[in-house]
Amino acid sequence: MSQPVRLGLVYAALFVGTGASAPYIPVWFAHRGLNGAEIGLILSAPMLARAVSAPAIAMWADSFRLRRTPLALMGLAAALAYGLLAAPFGLAWWFGVWFAASTLVSTMVPLTDVIVFRRAGLDGFNYGFARGIGSVAYIVANVVVGALLARYSPELVLVWIAGAAMMAAAASRGLLPPDTVREGGQASRLSERLAGLGDLLGDRHFMLAVVSVGLIQSAHAFYYSFSALTWKQQGVPESLTGLLWGLGVAVEVGFMWFMEPWRRRVGPRNLLLMGGLAALVRWSVLAFSPPLWMVAPLQVLHTFTFAATFLASLQLVERLSTPVNASAAQTINSALSGGFLMGIATIGSGWLYDHVGARGYLAMAAMSALGVLGALRLYGVKRLDA
């Protein structure tokens, strides 16, 4: 098995779970009797904490000799947490258990990115190909779980995501290369890890980049949390919701697999700007509940709102960090994009869904506009000119 395929299967194990949980865990919580505000609170809490939890977990992960070891441990712990979520102990229990599971799974992705992005540079393969295999698995989960939910209880969502976490643990241990955290193979000291983290937080250009990315990516919050519910209110069945989500990720895969030469020519700053402008259009139109024939073209914009923005962020973070603090840099980027800013947006999305329905997308359009302003400021950063 070639290395890109092997690494892609690791992403597949991760995303076959998130492809079910992202659109359908709100449906499971609603099935258990929670309202929009309560769902938003549960979903947003681990995101808000990720600004602290993700760098802390990254520093813990860098205390191991091999980068893959903590990933396997995190996958096992997440599977256990998903299983415990089934206990009918109410809001406080679900809050705490989801917090643990979501924190672990969300941090596994950027830690995997560190390994795969570095391997792509060293061994000369397209990072997007490996990541795209994961996106295909995400589509499969979107469509299959959506079809199953049209016939069966939302309880099957928990079975699916717990099994996926077990697969992610096994894939991390068996398919990731035995890359060491440090060149010599020895464990790093805590003082070194803290110093690297401090350098990043004090770098205004690095922070400008990750906040700009974070605003554009976090503008997906209303879509991720409440698109399935808003479309259901408009009469769209769960099976078609899965297809719509799958379409968005399908064009993302095509972008990652076939647009690599164009992406390199365009550069990360231009990609980020395109992503922000596409997000501004996408969320503004969805706010007015367009007819179904318009929704599919809007889903195609996921190519830019997510994929282009994500790939731009990886390259920006790599250029603005060093090998010593690469894990911390990617997790800070992830902590803002899918963490603190996403958490604030998700809390707001719960309130907006309860009070204004699909009009909540307008707040996401405003966030995208702020991200565009930040992206424009990056054109003055000389360190990104190379």
C-alpha cells in the first residue's frame, strides 16, 4: 500500500465518525428532548475550551517519543466517551461526556495533519490526496447515516461514531509512520514546549493569520449545527440532507485531488481571500431559505469556504512557525477555527435558531466579512512573500 493511501485511510477513520456526528448529533440531542439553546450549549462548550485544551493536549502529545502514540490513546478514550453518552442521565451528563469526546476527536485531526503535511513535503506527494480520502469517508457517513435515519432511530448515530473512534485508534497505531517528535528521537522537555507556544502567541502575524482563518471557518457554525434542522423544517428529508452535505464535501475532494498545481500558483493569501468572499455569498443567500434548486450550487461553494480556506491555513501556519512548535501552531489554528471562535458562533447559532430560524446565517455572513478584512491585511506581511 502506498504511503499516501495509507495516510488517507487514517483520515478516513477519523472523518467517517465526524461525517456522522457533525450533521446528526444535533438530531440525536433533539430526539432526547433538548431545545436549540441546549444543543448549542453542549456543542459549543468543547469548542470554546479548545483555545486552552488543544494546545495543552498538543504539549502532552509532544511528551511522547513517537507522534502516533498519543493519537491511538486518544481514539480509545473517545470511543469510551461516546459509549457513555448513551446513558440517560440528562443535560449535565451529556454536556460533560460530549465535552470529553469532542475535545479528543477534534484534536486528533490537527495532530494528524502535522505528521501527514510534513510527510508530504519530505516524500513529495500531494497532501490533499491523503486528506481527500478522509473527505470521501465523510461523504459516505453523511449519505449513509442520513439514509439510515430516515428509517431508524437516531440512537444509531452513537453506535456509528463509537465504532469510528475505535477504527481511528487502530489506524493511528497501525498506519501512521513512526515519526519522532524530535530529530534525535528523545522526548522534549516541558520548558521547550512552553517556550515554543509562547513564541507563537506573541507573534502578531501568526495570530492575524489564524484569527482570519478562524473567522471564516467558524462562520460554518450555523450550517454545521442547524442546517439539518432548518432544512427539515422546510420539508427536506434527512436522506436528502445527507446528499446535500455530501455534495459540499465531494467538491472539496475534487479540489484537493485535482487542483494542487493551481493552488500552489495562487498562493495561500489569495486562497484565503477567495474562501472568505465565497462564505459571504453562501451564508447571505442561505439566510433567505432559497428553493432547493439553489441550495445545490451554494453547496458547491464549500470548495472555497472550507477547502481553500483550510489548505491556505496549513501553508500559512507552516510558513509562520518552526518545526519545534509545529504541533502547537497547528493546534492553535484548529483551536480557533474549530474551537473558541466556532464555540462562540455555535452558542449564538442556538439562540438564533430558536428566535429567527434560517436568518441566523446572516450572522455567519458578518463573521465572514471580518475574516476577509483580516485576509486583506496579510498582504502586508513580508514573511509570506517568499
